[in-house]
Amino acid sequence: MSSFISRNNTYSKIEDLPTGLLYKVTNAFVISNLGQLKHVTGLIKKEKINDCFLLVIYTEANLSVPRAIHDSFDSSIFDKVLFFKLPNNPNSINFKNIKYIESSYRKIIHRISPSRLYLNSFQFHYAVLANISKQLGSSVILIEEGLGTYRLSNEECYENFNSIDSKLLRKISKETLSKTEIFKKLYKRYKMTREFATESKRFFRKFYLSPEVQCRIINFYPNSNLKSFYKPFLDFDEAYTSFPALTKDKFNVKKNNYYFSFEEPTIDERQYALSIIEKYNIKPEDYLYLSQKFNINRVEYLLIVKHSLLRLLEGNDSIVFVKLHPKQEHELVLQGFLEMEKETQGRIKVIEESGFLIEEVIKLSKVQGVIGITSSALVYSSLISSECKSYSIADTLVIKLIDHKRNEKGIAMIKDHTRILKQFENIQFI
């Protein structure tokens, strides 16, 4: 039993769920992080949903998250809560893990038999869960979780590695057997040594666990639910999202509902936002810049951002307030923005705090614009404050970053996120 489980009506094993729950759960919500807990709690309160069961899925890789959920969920909303541990890397193609996940999800759905299952995601093991629930008669409902909800097209399918060829063998051999001096010098004479035997085991293990071989095993296994791991689940009975029209384009949803999760912040979130606005004297004519972490050269990043912000400030008396990423920014980035503050005599100003809710600051301060790279706040700002404009420097970064190996991953990620952003009409790319 998980050591952090201590609250009433909270469980860590499927078998521990009271048998009286059978056929009595009306609404089951599935979450994996605190953001999702906030989304579903807000929806439950807004829609006045009763008889709610909460399924919290987690892995050993990050136990602090389920502990935080355990300590913060509202027991007046959720009648029963099950914490279910998944194998590490649950989205990787691994027959053993997927088979275990499918079997466990089937047990859970059989046990609680929900009339309605609410999901924040629709990929990988969530798709397996959704398909099982559909088969057993549950309605499956989508709750928006940020911009990730809009990243897929209706035709998109994950790569189903269905071929095993010489390229795969050469690749794995290069990573294992070919590294050994024995292989290089003595292979032709078939002289077996301890090193060669060890690398041989590694070769066969890597070969067996390769996505190509694992996919073959899954495809041969007589359980269609395992194959649903490859394809996003699209056939929702209902959806609660901020952009119902776009949701309709992305999914096969029978009923689309408008739901904006930032409409009702907590009292603490509102008070914290007001304290930030008052401390820095943020006014309606000002801008907010939302810094993000990408795997790109930090010096180049700072220089491009500075030039972009200064162009926006030409001919006006506005101030750009910089909100650093909640996850600790690199010291060089922080120092770079502080240098900008000095150089511009406060026209670019750093907000020292980073853990506050930016959406509430936008709403209460009524700033005229939000600037960022691919932050979700660029999309939601127009829903938060109708007069607020959104500006993205994503294209500028991609064009001006030096074509160097150290920037490859970061540029690829910016491009990927930008494709999502360009579906929304309210964003200007500068």
C-alpha cells in the first residue's frame, strides 16, 4: 500500500475499493497532476456534478505529485479516490507494460462501472482506457487541458512500427556488439569471451525491447485494446473546452460545451495577482512578456527578445514586465533580463516572483498586450480580457537563432508548438 495514503475513502489498490461501489459510480474523473485536479474541480462546481469518483494515476518516477494531490483534493466533492500506480514510462511502446495497464484499467472500470468517464487526455494509455470504457457502456467526456488538446488532427496516428529489417539489426549491433574489440578482431573466428557474451545479451535485449519488435508482439496479441495505444481516442460523447468549434474539427464529439477553467480563480490566486499588480504598478497601457525554457543558446535568446521588446516599445511610454518561467530559470537568463532592466531604465522590468497565476494578472490589470513564444496564455488572453492583444516571437526566434547543433532541439520544439498556436486567430506573430 502506498505510504502517502491516509485520508478517508482513499485507496491504493483496486481490490480495496468497497464492493458496494459496484454499478453505483455516476461520474469518474481521471487525473495525473495538480493542474488537472484544478480543471476537474472547477468543472464539477460549475456544472454541479454529483456522485464523483477520482482516479489518480501516477508512477514511481515522481511521487511528490500524487502526494500533493492526496493532500489537496476536496473530499466534499469526491466520494471515493483511487491512487493507481502505472509502470514507469507508461507512454513507451512496451508490450508487458501496455498489457498490464490494459488489464488494470479493465478491472477498475468493471469495479466502478461509471456512467460517465471524464478524461483530460486522449493519447496512449488514456486511449486504451477510453476504449475499454466505451466497450463497457460508459460515456466518455473530454476536458480541455491546455493547448495540448488541439495538437492532433483527426487523421493523425502514432507510428506503428510494423517492420523489422536489416537497418534495425545494424543499429542495435552498432550500439552493442560492434563496440567490443573482440567483435572487431575475433568475430570471424567465433571466439567467445565474457565481453562478447555480455554484449550479445545486451544485443538481444535491445532487439526484443525495440519498438519494432514490441509492436509486432502487440499486433499478434488477440486483444484489440492494446492496439488502441497507437491511435488517439477521438470519439467522445461530450467535451468541455474553451474553443468548441476547434474541438469539433479535431474530434468526433456528439456534444460540445464551452468551459474556461480560468473563469473562477481561488481567493488566494486573486489576492496574489492583486499584490503583484500593486507591487509593480502594472497599468492597462503596459505589456507582459512570458519567458519560456527551450533548449537554445541563452545569449542568443536574450538578444533576440531584447530587440523584439524594444521594437514594441518604440513611440510609447509603456513598460514590458517580464515573468520568468515558474520552473527555475537559468541564472544567465535571469541576469540577462536584469541587465535589460538597467539598460532600458526600467522600460523592460523583471517581476521577481514567478509562481503566480498569469491569467489572473492579465484579467485584473487589463494590460494591453501579452508577449511570448508559445505560451498558452497567448491563446487564452483574449478570453480573459477582450482588449488584450497577443504577440508571439516564435517565428523571429526560429529565423534568427544560429543554425547550430546546440539549437536544433529547441528550434524543433518551438516549431512544433507554433503549429498549434497558428490555429488561433487572435495571435500576431512579430
